[in-house]
Amino acid sequence: MAKTIHGWLLGATLLSGIGGAAPVVAGQAAKQTAAQDARARAAAIVAKMTLDEKIALVHGLFPPMAKGKTPNELIPSAGHIDGIAHLGVPLIRESDASLGVANQIEQRKGDVATALPSSLATAATFDPAIARAGGAMIGAEARAKRFSVLLAGGVNLTRDPWNGRNFEYLGEDPLLSGMMAGAHIAGVQSNHIVSTVKHFALNAQETGRTVVDAQLGEAALRMSDLLAFQIAIETGKPGSVMCAYNKVNGDWACENAHLLGDVLKRDWGYRGWVMSDWGAVHSTAKAANAGLDQESGQELDHAVYFADALKADIAAGRVPMARLDDMVIRYLTGLIETGAYDAPANDAQSIPYDAHAEVAQRAAEAGIVLLKNDGDLLPLARTAKRVVLIGGRADVGVLSGGGSSQVRSVGGAPVEIPLTSGAASSFARVTWHASSPLAAIRAAMPQAQVTWIDGRDPAAAAAAAKAADVAIVFATQWTTEAQDVPDLSLPDHQDDLIVAVAAAQPKTIAVMETGGPVLMPWLSAVPAVLQAWYPGQRGGPAIANILTGRVNPSGRLPITFPASPTQAPRAAPVGLDRLTAAEAQAAADPGHASDHQLASFPVDYAEGADVGYRWYEKTRATPLFAFGHGLSYTRFAYRNPVVTGGAKLSISFEVVNTGRVAGADVPQMYVAREGAATPMRLAGFQRVMLKPGEAKRITLVAEPRILADYDTALPGWRIAGGRYRVALAHDATDRALVSTASVTAATMKP
């Protein structure tokens, strides 16, 4: 399977179902027939239902607030929808989320699960096989815990580096994000359970997330955030799409007829059901007629919209009975196509936690990015006798991100700090996974004396660093759902700590456990920097293996690190300065913004489709570290590139490991039409493992929609004929190997 996924070189096979854009792949007709059969079967089941039975399936409970509302067992979790036993419709239980089976503030006492590294870490692998393996693992655990739906598949693009939820998503590029999300979703659903894809769409900031109105033109939206969703849906085939809290161009995402009806269901032919985010419903008839199929976690909405109110609207003709039938048919179709209908997750199963931990560790090791390594300070020399670790609670564990994705990992939480204020205080805690870098580095370096100090006193830390052969500072930045970070600086004066340590010890390494980019004012004084993200429940061994060279770093940045906050399209969260603390909490609290009578406010995404690295190229800004950047303990060269145009644009070349150790490289293909003002776009990539001196010839085929622009007049995708520039690159700023080729004009359906 890994070979197959590695071979997804982002070419025309992604466009199956996009009229005329790609050849019919093997088995496609059979899959289409199966999908048609699933909907026909669902329709036959719905035809036997009473009105009340239909209504019962289009709204779900929030178990922590639903005691006494069902005769069935309520597992403390995200969602619950009763079944219809006499028709064989199964009871469905839903759990968060993308990084494992969540148990945020230990609603289920003693229930643990395997915690993957953050989604940004998985994205940094540039390897859909790793994303799929992680999805398959957490899907297996969800099923074993009797969950049939995982609220996974986060694919919102990073538009701002300060977004508190960036760690849950897959970066700033629509092609990379879509491919990785699709693979993750497919992995989850290989267990015959449903994965969502979320949050549809433009859920790009947490500040005021329930009232913000995201503003972006149609063409730009199709070429950026919607393209990520489109690719994820095509490759992963999620049983459900979750609509977002925010407004998009004036309409709430969960009652946005253009998004749900025109784009998702008409243009993309999506067959599953649209569920709301928890607390994201604002109406009955408007939402139902726009394309919302199910109200989730009804207790978190301001009212229950899809129960008695929906029944009344149907009786009054405000919602056609055919629309209700379609809502239920889509729900059952999603369950049938994924296998969740015929193989319900009714029985608890044992879980091979040790084997699953290996999956999490492999993802962490492949996603850690070596940002800087002056003088080849890393890997740590075997001659080092005294190593001091400083800060980050590295003696006991590794940091994790907060919010609905929080996993209570195997081994428990050695540090857990309740929040006393803020929008996330009701459902998030600052939590470390029990995976000690100190213990792991000691095990990997038995010849050395490895110690740890907390770093609270910079002078004491500097003295300890000076007495050692090498100092490793663990810097942390906690981020969470419901809150954006106010700025990109490390909190708690950690920059001062790093400056003090680096001044005392020239062999200083910074290990960054952060939710995304941070500023590094000390970078010139620190020879080695490792971006570890939130590395999950085996983060300690993963970091130790990279530092000591047992694993060669191969991660690549899926997100640009700015040199200053002013380089980003927005230097701070929009709305942060206009909301009081109480209003900010209300505006992040599902279903309660209306209690405070908060008005919506717009965020104008003026960068349009030029998200992330494209914005930096467009504005000619030099980032701190570019998208796609990542170093290795070996070197790679690209030789003999051959670019071929015509109906498809491709580049064939040799990748050569010119160093002395085995390692993985990620060649990247960027394209732009010659003479156009638009920045170059990532059109293909592949992760390649090579032994020392080994060469492999590979071919990258440009995803056609990356070559195209979206034409609202067509409507659809239009590839302008003519010459295109092709950069074979190590990162988004690399232009050492640029060729051109002529591409045939073409159009594609939306």
C-alpha cells in the first residue's frame, strides 16, 4: 500500500469525476456503481420510515448534556444519534478528532488512547502513507471504543501564523493539505467507520470564530481553501462533511447555499451528509434548504432546530418532504459506503497500544524538521560527555495542543494545568504527554552524563550550559482551539533564556515544541534548531533519535515561518482588539454568541488564493524559513531534469544521495505560467528514501488544477495554453533549476 500512496504523484488521476480531465482509472466504473447502489439502498430504507423516524436521524445529542434523552447508553463524548432497530439503522457514537480518540478533560475516567503528533507534524512528512497509517491507527482505536464516526480530517488552510488551531491542520498549501487529509481520512475509514472532513469552509481563525464573516472572492476561494477540500474529498471519500462556525461572504457556513448546495453537492457530486459543527446552527428552514443534513450536538445550539421546529416547517411547506428524505438518505449513504452501517461498532475491543505507539513515533520522526545545523553540530557527537537539557518540562514529557483534539494518551499526563480564564477554559488544559526527552536521550547516550534543569532562572541555566559540552533548550508554545495567540513570540521570556544559554555555550541546540511558527530573535547565535511541533505520545524517543542520528531528519515545513509578524497578510488576529475578554469567550463558545448579542465582523482575506509561501513571493518578502525547507544529515542533488509539456506537464529527474548516510528527500515541483504575475505554486512532490550514493529517477506530474485558474464565467477550471516555468526545488524559494515547457489549453468542470 505504501508504494501505491507514494505513487500518488498528484497527477491526473486526482481528477476522476472531473469531466474529461483524466482517463478513467481501473475500477472507477465499479466504484460508481457501488455508490449508486448505496444511495438506492438508503432510499429504500428511508421509504419505510415514518416522519418521526426521519426527524430522529437529522439531529444528534451532545452526551455530556443529554442525560435522560435516550434509553441507550450515553458514552461521554462528542455526539450520539440513536438508531432505528426494526429497520437495521445502527446507533452512532461520534468522537473527536484528528490526533487520536479524544478525551479532553477526562470525561471518560481512565480511558486512554494513542496520541499522534500534531497534524502539522504529519504534514511535514510530505508522505501520504504516513498520514494514512496514522488515520488507520486512530480509526481502529475509535472502533474498539465503540465509536462509528471520528470528527477528523481537518483541512483548513493556514492563512495566519497565529491561528490557535494551526496545529490541527495540514499547513498552507491546498495540494499538500488535500492529499494528506485525503490519505488520513482513507485510513480512518479503512476500519468501516466514518471520518468527516472539516471545517467547511474558511474557518481560518479562532478569535470570534462563531461570529466572524470570512470574505473571499469565488475564484480565489476555489483555488485555495476549497481546492484543499476538493482534493481531500476525492482521495479520502469521507462519509460526512462538517460545516464551520463562521460566516462565508455573508452567510453562516452551515446555511450557506452556495457552499453546501452549489459547490459541494452539485459541482463536486458529494453523496454523503453534511453535519454541523457543535453549536453552528442558526436556523431551521434556511439551513435545511441550503444543504445542512444534520444538526450535531443539539444542546450546544441556541435552540434545537432540526427536531420539532423542522417537523413544523415540513408541515407548513417551508421545507419540502423531499429535502428531509434527501437529508436522511445522505446520512445513511455515508454510513453504508464506509461500512459503518453494516458493521456497527457495538462491541469494545482490546487495543494493541504498543504497536500503535510505533505508528505515532514513526510519524513524529518523519515530521521533525531540522531548520538549522551550522557546523554540523547535529547529530550529537558520541564524544559528548556532559549534556544539559534546559526547560520545556523535558524531564517528564512533551507538550500537546489544546481543545477538542486533546488525547489522554497512554501513560497519562505528567503535567496538566487547568485554565482559569480565556475562551478555551471550559474544555482545555495545558497538557504534556508522558514521553520524557530526558529519559530518551539518556538511553540513547549511555556514555554521557545527561541532566535537566527547569530554566526558570536564566543565569543558572547559563551556568549549567557553560559547564556542559552541549546545551539543549526545549522551547514551548501552547496553542489551543478557541484562542489565537496574541503574537508570535515565545511566551514566558523563553527568548531571554535562549539568549543567555547561547551566550554561555556556543554548542546550543534549540528544540521547538510549538503549535506553528514562532519568531526567533536569537537565531544567529544558536547553531542548531529542531522543529519538533507537538510530537505526540512517543515524542521523547523521536526527538532523541533525531538528535543522536539514529534517525536522519527528513521533515519539510508545511508552513512558512515569517521573519517578522508584518510579513504575514495580517500581523495579529482580526477582532482581538475589539472584543472584551467576556465577548471573546462568548464568541468562541458554540451556541452562546447570540446570548451576548455579538455582531459579526468581517475578515477580508486580501491575499486571495496567494496563501502562505505564495504571499511571500508576491510581496517579495524573505521569510525566516521557507515552506518546504528542511535539512538532513546527508545531501541530495537533482540531476538531468527533463520537462515534458502538452496535455500534461511533468518533470523527470534523478535524485542522488551524495552523502554518507541513508536519508529521505522531498523533491518539489513549482509551476507558473510564463509572463504571469501570479506566484509559483506547488504542483507535485514525492518523498524518496535513498541509501548513500544511491540515485533514483522519478517523475512528478503537475496536478492540472494547480496549472489552471478558476474561471467563474465558464464556470470551471481553465488552463491557459502557452509556456510554463517549472522549478525543481528543495523549498518554495529555490529557483536553481528552472525549465520551461508548452502546455495545451484545456478546461475542466468545477
